[in-house]
Amino acid sequence: MGIGLDVWAAGLSELMQPSVIMFLFLGVLVGTMIGALPGLSATMGIAIMTPITFWFDPVDGFAMLMGLWNAAIFAGGITAILINTPGTPASITQSFDGYALYKQGKGGLALGINVIFSFIGGMISTLALILLATPIAKFTVTFNSAEYFMLAGFGLSMMVAVSGGDVLKGLILGLAGILLSTIGLDPILGIKRFTFGNVNLLAGISFIPVMIGMFGIGEVMYQIFTRDKAQEAKDIEARKVNLALGKVLPSKKEMKELMPRGIVASVVATIIGAIPAAGGDISAIICWGNGKKFSKHPEEYGKGSVEGLAISSAANNGVLGGAMTTMMTLGIPGDAVTAILIGSLTMYGMQPGIKMFTENAKFTTQIMALMVLANIAFLILGLLTAKVSAKVLNVAQPTVWAAVTILCVVGSYALNNNFFDVMIMFAAGILGFLFKVFEFPTGPFILGILLGGMLESNMRRALVMSNGSYATFITRPVSCVLLILVVLTFLYPVIKSMRKKKTVEK
Amino acid sequence: MKKLSADAIAGLLCMAFGIFFLIMTATNPQLSFIATTSDGVPGGGFFPYILSIAVIIMGGALTVRGMKGNSRKYVEMTPERKKNLRVLLLTVAGLIVFLGAWKITAPYFGNTAFMVCVFLFEIYLNKLFERTWKFALIYAVIFTAFIYLVFNMGFSILFNA
């Protein structure tokens, strides 16, 4: 097994079509706008655009999604730099130094650093995807149902442990998500479960409408509920200021100084991205914090450090390749966007995992190449439009809400021309809103719905093969290691809180 | 009587969700815990039983935690929040009316019904978000045209519900 040069050549030759390049740039353009608008996230953009791309050729569709995703993460830094509001959660640390630089009259340089180091982070992580995906996929050839069950369990446990502060709430939602995934036909025996005579439920709850609801309508509802007009007025005033931006490109000397740290941040971000549930925000915070620790000028961090901004920019785009590696080789999403991409691949009749490197190897090479092209596209577009990007910020939030609401309805219907999907989206939107207000982490719920089927079918299949012996999960080495990791993941918050208590007592 | 905290209510709702699935599983004879086809191998009810019981237990734990010490308020209802809540409820109500109107009128008027509903709903939303009539009308026209051109003309999707 392995992707040969002939497969790469065939994949790349199909990419060099005008339609692919057009959709890629369209995706980058839409992604830049989504990322630059506070309140619109990459996840929301991908969730809304995914049903639309189903009407395209798979390569065109993925070109648009890859362009959108990569550009939205980089463009989140634009608002962080110009109005001190991260456009996406991943750009949180870019506001620490980027806005300070803008106020010092170095806004252009900050925007340039954002584009260049986001590109470097994205390229290094994509390189890791290209180099490491095949060996990891080869390793999974030895996996059988026991390993896949444990793998899904590990993904879920990580999501519960990492995605939010409240482990109990995360656990409840993770379990509820898996429970909802049992709706439909039993994967082993074909028995109808909880369908209530509704044919729409035979195939289970559609995943994409749930994502559109949670990250589209749900997010709009939350923003309406938490609207702060005084802050909005402040932001409008900040946008009017229009300080001088200055030069965009850093000097050769600056680049030479920044490169080593940017590369290290990219590598670390790639590793963090590969861990299920650990997204760009976690990566950026870890890299920025460690960058400060090991910097020659830690005192500048948070006050306009070009180095800090470069590290943050590399760290948030650096996670994408890592997340894609986990998603494509193991079928476990690294973050919410890769969860939607799994749904996308499934709709195209592909299953993430080993089959992506055998039956669908050509498409896999195209996805990897599209990641590279998306990075190049946003580098070109980002540098050319750095000085006018501030204009995108002048769109009022209610304008966005009105558009997103209708696009969520249209997108969820367009998936299967089915009104039932719209109802699912609407229900998921209300749930998403309530989860956000009452601080229930949505990640475990989504992963529960997505991985529930994998979890159940593989566990039961493993037990069928072992004649009902649960020892199969312990006697197989990889399964046993994953089981230990699952246990440790759940024990970690308990140990952490016990240690915290001890420290307080002391 | 002491008011229940948000966590306690959420815990009770989770328990109700788990109990519902447990009852639905228990009352369906096909969903057995152990499969009838081969010994010791889980049946169709294996996962639903375990998960619904786990959700009930965890929901119970959240309820107890909420009742014991967690009296935390997640939402501070300031006058602005109250106003926002009104806008939110009107948005949701508008969405329900929009979806209902689309579903009811589509069998008679097909895709045209959807386009009219989109147009009216966009005006409603923009007015709700305190935009001017002029803005609301222009926005609704442009957005409806966009939906028509992209989805009807571009992708040949008809919104016949």
C-alpha cells in the first residue's frame, strides 16, 4: 500500500482545471470575508457552504472548502489586528500583539506578518500531512474492530476532556450524542430503532444539518441574545480611526529572525492539531505562551511583539494539516471543521481511514494538493489585499444574521431536497443556543453523533469475532494502549482537581 | 420553596431524555440487551440500554451538584438582555412562521411560494434588527435574487418542501 507517483500525477493533472482554480479562489475570497467578520467562524462558513458544494464535482467542492477553511483561519487575524476582536477563536493571541502594532502605526506589517506566517504554518502542517498520512494509514492496516472501537472512544474522551471546562457536562452531551446516533437501522442486525414510523429517520439523524443548526442558526441566536450595542458603537468608532498602516512586507533581517520560531510553532501546532479536539485556539495559546517563555524579549509580548504575532499566526494555521492527518488516516476529526469534512466525504461515498489511501488514493492526493494551493492562494490574495481588508469589517452584524438564517435553511434543504433536514437543523440550532448559554460544550455532542455509529458497530463486531469475550479489547496491543489512554484522559481532570485542592490547602 | 438552579434543571432534563430512551428500548421486544442470534453477543438494545442508563446517572449527578452548591447564574438579565431576548424570541417565532408558511404553501405554489416567503422573512428580520424600510426592501430584493440565481438557476434546486 502507498500512494505512488502515478497516482499523484493523475490526481494533480485533474486539479489543473480552470473550474478547480476558480472555486479555490472563490473559497479563499469567501473564507477571508468570513474570517474577517467578527461573529462568523470558519466552522459556520464550512457548515453552510458544505451542502452547496455537494452540487459541484467533488474536486471543485473540496477546492472551495479547502480554500474557505485555510483563508478563514488566517483572516481571523485581520480583525484581531485592526479592531482587537479575534475573527475566529484561533486568532485570540493575534490580538495581543497585532492590535498593539496597529496602534503603533505598524498595522500593515502586522497584516503582512499574519499572512506570511499563516502561510508558513499552513505549508509546514500540510507537508506533515503529505509525509505522515501514508505511514499512519499503513499502520492502521493491522487494526480490526477492537482498535477502531477504542480509537472512537479515545476521540470522544479527548473531546470531553479538552473541549470545555465542565467534564460532567461534556460527558453527558457525549453520551447523549452517541445515544442519538443509535436512531435508525441497527448497524449489525438491521432492526429499526427509535424511528417512530418516520422513514426520514431510517438512515439516522443527518449530521450536516445538525452542524448547520449548531454553528449557524444557534450561533446567530446566541449573538442576538448577547448583543452589546455599546460595544458595537465602540467597534464602529474604532473602525473609523483608520490609522496609518505603513509597510506590509517585513525586511529580510526581520524574516531571518522570525523564521526559526515560526517553524517551531508550526511543528508544535501540527502535533497539537493532530490531537482530537485540540484546535487552533489551544495551539495559539500554547505556542504564544512558550514563545514568550523562550524569547530574548519576553517583555515585548502583548505590547506589540512582531515575534509573538508571527508565532500566533503560524500556530493557528499550523493545526489544519495535523487535524487533516488524524481525520483522513483514522477517521477521527481533529476539530469541528474536520468533523464536517468527514460528513462531506461520507456524502460523496468515501470513508475516511485506510480506504482513503487505497480505493480513493487519487482523491486523497487532490485534497492534499488543494491544501497546498489554498495556502498559496491566500498568501497571494492576503498580501495584495492587506491594506483594503479593513473595508470588510464595515458590515453590520444584523446584516450577517439575516443572511446566515436564510442560508442555513436553504443549505440544510439543499442537501437532500428534504424538509425534514430543515427541521433537524432548526432543532439543532435551538439546542446549540441553549448549550452555549448554559456552558455545555458542543464538541462531545457532535463527536458523539458522528462517531456513535463507528463506536457501536465496531464494538459489537469485535464481540461477534471474539464470541462475546471482552478480553479482546485488552489482549490486542494497540487496543490495550488506546484503552489506557482513554482511562488516563478521564482520570486527568480528577487528578488535576485533587492536586489543585492540595495546593490550596497548603 | 427554593428555586432550582440552571444546572439542576438541565440535569433533570438530561434524566428525562435518558428515561425516554430507556422506556422506548425496554418496550421494544426487538431491542434486546443480548442478541437472540448468537450467545453473549450484544443485541440491538445493548447500546441504547447502557447509554440511556449512563445519561440518567450523569443527569442525576448534575442535578445533585446543581442543588448542592452550584447556584451559579449563567445569564444576568440586564435590561439590554431582556430586550435582546424579546428580539431573539421574535426571530425564532418568525422562523417558525416562515417554515410553516413555506410548508403549507409549497404544495400549491411550488418554488414561488418559497421565494415569496424568503422575501417577506428578510424584510421581517431586517425590521426586527432595527434597519430602515429602504434598507430592508433593498436587502430582501437582492438576497431573494441571490437565492434564486444561485440555487434555482445555478444548481436547479427547487424548494418545493
